[in-house]
Amino acid sequence: MAKVTELEENGGMSPVIQDGPVSYIYIQYSNLYLLALARSNVNTAAILVFLHKLVEIFKHYFQELEEESLRDNFVIAYELLDEVMDYGYPQFTEAKILSEFIKTDAYRMAVQARPPMAVTNAVSWRNEGIHYKKNEVFLDVVESVNMLVNSNGAIVRSEVVGALKMRAYLSGMPECKLGLNDRVLFEAQGRASRQKAIDLEDIKFHQCVRLASFERDRTISFIPPDGSFDLMTYRLSQNVKPLIWVECQVERHSRSRTEYLVKARSQFKDRSTATSVEIQLPLPPDAISPQVRTTQGNATYAPEKEALVWKIKNFPGGREFLLRCKFGLPSVEAEEEVHGRMPPIKIKFEIPYYTISGIQVRYLKVVERSGYQALPWVRYITTAGDYELRMNT
């Protein structure tokens, strides 16, 4: 801790601290430090991943991981550490599998004499003998748009962060295959010119995906865990046209009276509709009695956010809605005119059945030796991530 304090004071924080022959590798979560020590040249990234996995396991057991919950459950914590690490080598770290044989009841724990099959199986993320009356698999393609627009209307940053979120309710040990409109695959098959394809960057797979198969022929094949998991995440650093554009014209009628004229415009095709749209318009912290009129939705003053929150339930493509807001300012404060640059306008939204990147699931096949037919369901959703437009004030 003395070394951590020293690094904090010097502004040179690092997750790895070298002290002679000993490496201190740590992460911080809540009010806890999780620390691993090594005396040899180890794979630091693997140890950091293990520590993050440990956080996931503790959160699975204790709901919230903090000093108090760890003190209350120190017996369980010791038992878990005994199972996930043997002689300094990480073992299985799947919380669902651990909970099969390390069971908790309040602060007590019962341990089965025999570990579950998954522990001794090559497929450590899935138990054998799972059975469902109705075999289904749900795949959500969720894309989050991060965008920053400066006060002149120029796009400073835009990227799309995507995730393939899967919920598998399948019996036995199913083999799944997933096909996407991946440009590398299409070019290899000589189909790039005929079908729309996308370039995926920074792809990260769940451990169940066979990486050798993907490297060889871009096939995503896997035996899925039971229940919910993120099959894959990716990023696209393409220039994205803002899906919802907001212009805010500020009119100062006097030193103590200001009016906002706000235009919100949807810049996607009219066959799509954005839902749960929320536009957060910053107001001066000392704004008095805002009066609002809108052509769609409703707007409320949120003094704790120092903002006006405009909510629109449904925002069809190719439409424009208006908002007018009048508010006063304290006369003494207004005369001094000390207000600096206002925070940016923040926007939240969700567009179902739509992806900004154009990613498509071409097929999702499920094969199991018992021969049952599984129902695959695929849906697409685009949401706003860090989506901000700076005000021209």
C-alpha cells in the first residue's frame, strides 16, 4: 500500500508494481484491492483477467462486492479461492459452474463430495444433462453509437460499439454456427461485389468460440453456455451520420430573461422509429421558473441535473419536433454575466429493428446429436452510447 500511495502522489499509477524479484499485480474494485504476487516472469494480462473473473465470482455470490460483504462471507471466499486457484495456476472461473457445488445459505456453505461434470470436462462453461421442453436461442445484435459534435456542427468523434448478446435455452451439448455479412469472408468466397459486407474491428469472442475455426474460414462455431452471455463484441470506427440532430438557438431578450428555441430532427429513414428518446438540455444553474412548450412529448425541469429533460416516446424517421423554453436569471447574477461555456446536450434513444453498421446475421444453426429442432430468434437494436452535441453559446 505504501508503494501504491507513493505512485498516486507522483501521478504514475500502474497495475503492475515491480519490487526486486516480486511483481505486485492488482486491480481496484469499490473499496477493495485484489492483489496477485509473482516471483517469475508471468503473463501479466492473464493474471489481470483472472482478477477480474474473481470479481465476477464474488459479485455472483455476494450480490455486491465491498469490504463489508467480503468480511461477512470470508469462509465462502476462502473456499472459492481454493477452487479457482491450485498451486498458483488458475483453474475454472465460471460462477455458474462453481455455484453447482459451492452452495450458500445465508453465511453457511455446503459442498458436494463430487464436482460437477463441467469441472472435469473440456467444456468448462456448460454442464451436461441440461434439458428443456422447448429449445430456443435468442440473439440480440445491439449497437451503441458514441458521438461528439462540436459547437460548429462538425463531428469530432464517432464510432459504433456492437455486441451479440445471446440467451440459449438448449438441451444437451448443442453445436452452434453463426454467419455474418463479414467482408473478409465474402472476399474469400468471391461474393464481395454482390452482397453488402462490413469490416469488423477489435473483435472479442466469448471463450466458447473456436478461434481456430474463425481464423481458418471466419466461421463462428461454439457450444454455448446455458442462459445469457455476450457471444461477441466489436467496434466500427466509421464516420456515422448523427441519427438524431439537435439545434439549440439561444435568444437573450434581456440580461435577466433568456429563451431557447430547440429543433430535434431524426436523420434516419421513415420506416424506422426511435423510442424512449431523451434530450437533456443544459440550463444555467440559477435558472428561474422555466416555461416550456413542445410540439411532441413533454419536457420537465430537473434542477438536480441543471437541465431541461425532453422526453419523446416515439420519434419516427425523417421528422422534426420543436421546443421553446423561457426562463429568468437573478438580476444581480445576470448583470455580472459570469456564465461560462455550457455543458453539451446529451441524447438517449433506442431504435429497434435497425443497425447503423449494416451488420446482418445470415444464419444461426443449432445441431445436437438427439436431432431436435431449435427455434432461433434474431433482433437488431441501435442505442445511444456517449452521444453529445456541444451548444453554440
